[in-house]
Amino acid sequence: MTRAAASADWELSRHVEFWRQQLAGIAPLELPTDRQRPVVRSAETSTYDIDVPSHLPAAVGELARRYEATSHEVLVAAVQALFTRYSGQDDIAVGTLSPRSGHTVVLRSRVEARASFGELVAQVKETVRDAFGHDGVSLAQLVDALAPQQDTSVTPFVQAMVVVREESGALPAPFDPLDLSLEFAGPAERPTARIRFSTALFDEPTVARLAGHLGVLLAGAAADPRRAIPALPMLTDSEYDQVVREWNATDREVPTGTFPELFATHVASRPDAVAVIDEHGTVTYRELDERANRLAHHLRGLGAGRDVLVGLCVERGAPMAVGLLGIMKAGAAYLPLDADYPPGRLAYMLQDSGARLVVTQRGLRDRLPHTDAVLVTVDQDPEPADSDRYPLSAPDVEMSPQDLAYVIYTSGSTGKPKGVLVSHAGIGNLAAVQTEHFDVTPDSRILQFASASFDAAFWEICMGLVTGAALVMGSKDAMLPGEPLAAYAVEHQ
């Protein structure tokens, strides 16, 4: 081997060793794409011409002067900042062309969470200097030497490039098609720019948005290069207007008032419409209102009122609707108690909540734990608490949307259930959203499926009784997932 050949081999080995360390542990760039990445990368590409805003070249030039960098280094930093925002990754590698050898070299930056754009430019300057100092080996040679086992879905080491040239004209295609290639050409004060992109991954509108975000980010960096990269602006004016104004233009007329007040509007307008369907038959809005009023009077006589919690332990059906509505009409808030819960959990909920009254059914009294609370029966049995010895009209109770409506016990992160207090304030808004999104009308039938102890149960009850629809409340057996539930839903739809 000649001295020249030996020297060349040594030089090549030196470059390969540098890149072995530089590229160790590098991960693919994971930008959001329009389609799933194919198992074998596609060679199909297209280009998008960027309309470079007139102010942008001056912004790049100002950043370059401030940090004694080149326009190329500023643009690389901007693209890497954009990619870290897009991907959430802090280890960003892009390729670029060495002006001396023409080889593709890898520029790898670690973007710290609080790093400013100026700090990233300083890092890129050093990275470019080191990379160009070891440009004597092509990317294809590095792949052969360092990555013989390749993932066929991505290009080795880099999936995107940033190329800046003073000369205009078409750039040579990379040795292997990339996901994205951002190409800038011509004089710094009047550059042209385009993005070559994989059509297997991206649609042109997506690439156009990326180009717009890059321009906004660069302008923001020029205005305040000490600003942290995550805080740099990225949305275009039209996107900002869409996010801040258009998507937040959600004002709508919603009914206001407490649950009993909203329910009362349907009693007045459609008293003979069906309010509840259960295994015993149907209950109209007038009948439900009168039964709830009688229960409310009875509860008022036992001390129910504002900020008083009343337990509700009943089976799914009309008694649940009567109990819930009667408790609220008394000015109190209800505490759902699932009879299938272990006695210890029910005892804890009653003690922790301080509930002084419990509305239940005769068949469930024995399943409740020992408690000092007064038990009130409401069901189809003779002489229930809603019997005709109480007035049909609602008790005179002052209520406001800020009053407590119900308390739901969650599992609790410490293992002990925790009570969550819910007021009447959002009920009207909830009903308005349900009506809009599910097209609920007074002719709708709403299946009440969830256990009363879950917040979803009130969500379903609200969808029925606050919108004037019919609430379908099947028995426990009818709600069993599978054939029983399917058959019940078909029968009552």
C-alpha cells in the first residue's frame, strides 16, 4: 500500500470514528404525518414552493449578525426548533450538504427544554464546524460502516435535510428519498425556498402549514432570540384567529336555573308526555312532578333543606326519578348509594357525608348498614312517602344555581372514597350541549344505563328530564350487557 493510500485509509477511519460517536443512539425523527409510515419507504416525492415573506430574509440576517453565524446555521436552528415543537423530541438530527465535499453530513442538536433560540444557534454553529471538519466520508459509506442492519421504513440517521445555496437552480436529489427536505437558494436578501416531501407521508396542505409555522417561528426568534423555544410563536395569523376566536365562539342561549326549575318547564308545557318508562309502566311529567312534590314536603318536615345531604338508595326506575327530584325540590342535595356496594363502603359514605336522611325502598332497607339517618321509603308499595297525604304542589323553597345538587363519591387516590360536590349551575349548559350534540327532542327516549353512584347516571337523567324527553329505566337484569340489554333497547327505542 502506498503512503498516499495509507493516509487516505487513516483519514477515512478518523472520520468514521468521529461519526460513530456523533451518531450513537440516534433515533428517527417522529413528525406527525397524514398517513402511517409504510414498512418500506417510498421514493415518491413532490415539492411545495414557499412564498418567502418580505421581512423574513432581514430577520434571518439580523439573527446571523447577532450570533456571528451564517444564514445557513440560523435556518438549521429554526428547522430544528420547529421539529422539536412538532415531535416533542429533544434530540433532533437533520442532514445538510457540505460545501467542500458535497457529501451529506448529519447535524445533531440536543434541544434543552428551557433553551433559547440564541442558545440553539450557538450550539448549531459548533455542530456545523465539527460536521464540516469530518465531511470526507459520504453518508452511504457511513451507512455501510455503522448501520448495516437498517429499518426499511426510514432513511438511516436522518429523515430531513436543510440545504442552503447561494446559487439558484434545482438541487440534486439525495442518495435516498427523505421525509422532508427544506431547500433555500439564491442571494440571502431574495431567496427562493421550497420543501421536497414524501407523498407517502404528507399531503401538500400539511407541508404548507409547516412552512407557515417556520416563518412565524423565525420572525418570533428575531424579535426575541432569548425567548425559550417552547414559548416562541408558531401559529399563523389565520390559525391564531381560528384557535382564539373562531373555535371559542361558543356563546349560545342556554336554559338557566336549578334542576327542579328546568324540569318544571316541561311539566307546564307537556304535562301528559311520558317522563319515565320502567318495568312497571309509564309515568307522565305531571305524575312525576306530583309524586316528587309530595316526597319533598315529607322530607322538608324531616329537616331537609339547603346544604343538607339526603342519601338515595333505590333501584333503577321511577322511584329513582321521584327520589332524586323530590330531594332537590326540598332544597337538599342527593347522595347516590348503590345497594350493591359493600356495607362498609356505604357506611363510610354515610358517615363521611353526614347524611341525616336516606330515601330508599322497602326491599332495600335490609341492605343498608346500620345508620342513625332516618330512612324514608318511596316505591310502589302501599303508603309510601309520596302518598296523597302531602300536597301535590311544590314546597315553597328558595334555591339558586349555586346551591348543591348532589355529591358523588369517587374511588380516591388514597384508597378512601372522596366526595365531589356538584352544584346546579352547569345543568342548563349540560342539557343544551346534549340537545345539540345528540339531537335530543321531546320525542327522544333516553336509556338510563349507569349505576346511580356514577356521575354518568345524572348525565343520563339530565338528558331525559331536563330536555323533555322520556327516560327509559330498565331493571338490573335488563341492563346486563349482551343479549338482555340489546333486546331491551330494541323493545323501547
